[in-house]
Amino acid sequence: MPLSPALIAVVRGLRGRCPQCGRGKLFAGYLKQAPACSACGAATGEIAAEDGPPWLTVLMLGPLLAALTFVSARQEAWPLWMRLGGLGTFATLAVLMMLPRVKGGLIGVLWGMRPPA
Ligand SMILES: [Zn+2]
């Protein structure tokens, strides 16, 4: 079953690639969007995800971090500094890893929702 063009744009965005062609890079830095695709010239920089990526990242990671916090709070054998340090490190790394992917995916969603030219 072939994927819809909108879903293909989302998958390409999740991979940090141009939602139009899938070859060019979507980002010129960690989260800075490239003004246009280096491969096809699509104006991907015009798609503004605004506050959506941080909001969606927190929405996805929040329940996991809440559960991990609850579980670690019950581990009284572990010192407090180890529990807090482990949770803080995990939360920071998880957010840093997910944020560009979520932003790319959201840009792919917005790209797929554009009206046909
Ligand atoms: Zn492209």
C-alpha cells in the first residue's frame, strides 16, 4: 500500500530531510531551519513550527519522566544525588535527542497540509 504524500513528508521531516524531496537537509544547525532545500530548492524555511515542537516534546516525554520519577522515589537504597542526577541527565539527553526530530516531523505535517499549488 503506497504511503500518502502527507505521511511521506512527515517521515522525511522526522529524519531531518526536506519534506518535498527527502534528499536535502531540513536544518542548517541544531534547530535552525535551512532557508531552502539544497537539493530541490523547496522553501522549507518558510514553514514556521513556532512553539509546537517543545510543546509536543514535553507532551511525549512528560508521562515517561513522571513514571521514572515515581519509580526512582521509591528506590530508597539509592542515594538522592544518584536518583536526581540520573533523572536529570536522562531528561536532558532525551529532550536534546527528541526536539529536532519532533520539529522536523511537525514541519513535515505542516508541509503536507499546504494547499496544492
Ligand atoms: Zn528538497
